[in-house]
Amino acid sequence: MQFATRTERIDPFYVMEMAKTAQALAHEAAHTREQMIFLNVGEPDFTAPPLVQEAAARAIRDGCTQYTNALGLEALREAISHWYGTRFQVNVPASRIVITAGASAALHLACLALINAGDEILMSDPGYPCNRHFVSAAEGVPVLIPTNAEERYQLSSAKVRAAWGEKTRGVLLASPSNPTGTSIAPEALRAIHDVVRERGGLTLIDEIYLGLSYDATYGHTALALGDDVISINSFSKYFNMTGWRLGWMVVPQAMVAVVERLAQNLFICASTVAQHAALACFEPESIATYESRRAEFKARRDYFIPALNDLGLSVPVMPDGAFYAWADCTQAARRLGVDGSWDFVLDLMRRTHLAATPGRDFGHAETGHFIRFSTANAMAQLHEAIARLRRELA
């Protein structure tokens, strides 16, 4: 068979390829006492709170399962608008909010609506791989700009200005970021946006971990910068609804009709049941649950990162959000007699039944020396993971 050339620009999603290997090894080890610990996929171990589950069951029972408007339930758009106002003190009209089939659909729609063939989009390296692939799928060109620990693995206005060229269309940022868990400081974000705005470009920002911040310096939405910022968000991370495939985007008012037309043709609408369930996310009882879970995610970070550092798996920047540890495995790999993060992770899985993600997915800026752990797992599992690492690396 002959396939479209665009498929050649999309690399495998190595996070998921490695997950398949981990599952196979877990199956082989099922009869042993040491079960596989999965710290490789960025998925909260918490599920939707009781009120959300009850709302989903009620929607099914009452027959609220037919198509919605392509823009989403009006009540849900209003609820999100209210959340921005109360949580972040930012006025985001419901008319600018579009409900999507996960953040992936939101990024897909944004790229299709805004990027022409050959347009270049500036992005940080390391960064979440699927984001650059959405740009490629829209016939755009992702331009990965190497960043380092001193820059908190985020772009700066100086780097954006230096990299801007004739074909540059804009930037695609992420704050907090996957795989590093770092955010862009408000003043730095404003400086980046000023550079983009001066050049008539686009500022797109992945904010799917918005709400999962642990440092008052960060945790602000880029939507405070103005109505021309395009924000991508999700019910998967802070709201613990990964498999429900529900997200949203906030776009300039003039872009709503264009996105609606694309969504009508490509997706019809997001899951109706998931939308009705998500209304319960914003109930005070649910918000209290989410905040309690956010505190637990912070406690996990505060235990796991120092423990990794003590083992020589150095985390150069303490993550201020999300639930990841971006660790340099150079010394640890040398101790096990392997070269690079890919072989280190495979060796680690076989030796300790502990699954992590090699840096290969996340770009080219020294990613071959880094691995990503997800700390979105129970504290007992994290303690056991450290014990196994200590056993092998001591």
C-alpha cells in the first residue's frame, strides 16, 4: 500500500511503544512476587470524583446521550468561564470557549485553523512530542529550539526573537510542561507574547496541567495576556478524567466560527455523556476533592525528587507543576553498564520491574541522557520504586 507522505513526518509515540514493552514484561512477571510499577505514563491514579461519576450515570439514565452543538454544552462553557474568573481572576467569556474531544482535538483544530503549508512554529526542546506532530499534520514545520536547566527548559523572548524568520507563524508553548514539569514565569510569558504580537504572529499555549501548580510564582493562565492568546486545556489532568476524552480551547472571538466549522466536519461534537459529567467537576465538593489531590501530588513530588537526586538520578530543575521528574540518568546508566536513556530504561524494567520513559520522545536537546518518571502514582508505589532503584544502583 502507498501511504500519504505526511505519515512519514510523524514519529512513533515512544511513550506508548515503551508502555507495550512494560506490559509484556509485567505479564511475564505476573507469577513472581515483584510486580511491575508503572511510572511511565502521565495519567493520574485518581479517577473522577463521585459527583462526576453520578452525573455521568444520570445522563445515561435520562437519555442525555445525543449530539450536542459542535461548540459544546452551553452550560459547560459557562461553568468553565466561571472557573477562570474565580480561580484565576481572568474574564473569559463562554462565547470564546470551545469544548473538544480531549486536548488532542483542540490542538488539531487550532493547527488546522491557523497553520498553512510551510509555516514554522517555534517550540521548546525538550517538549511533548504530540504537539509538534499536530503542527506537522497541518503541513506546518515545527522548529525545536534547544533549552536547558538554567532556562527551566522553557523558551525566552530572546530565543524567540533570534529564531523568528520569514516563515515563522508563531509559537506553541506549554506551561506547566511535559516532560519537565516546569512553567513559564508570568513576566517571561508576557515578554514572549510581546515579541510574537509585534510580528503579527500566533501565541498558542498548552495549559492542560493548569491547576496542578505547587508554587505561587507560577500557576497563572496565559489568557491574562489578552484576547489574542489561544489556550488548550483538558479535563484529563487536574480533573482526573483521562479516558473520558474531553477538553476545551479558548480562542479569539473571530476564530470561533472557523473552529466550529472544522469541528462540525471532523468531530461533530465531544462526548455528550462526558460533557454532562464534567458539569459536576465545578461543584464545591468536587473542587475540594481536586485540591486535596493536588496536595497529594505535591507531597509525592517532594518525596520522589530528592530521593532521585540522592541516587544520582539528578533532576536539574524542581518541577513546579504537573507530575513528572525529568532526570539525568548518565551516572546511573554507567553504573549498570549501559549507554543512554533508552537502554537504561529497558535494563531497569528487566532488573527491577520499574517502568519509566526514555527521553527519546521529547526532542533532541540532550534528551538521550534523560528519563521521565511520572509521579502520578500512589506514595507506596513511589517508595517501592525508590527502594528498587537503590537496590540496583547502590
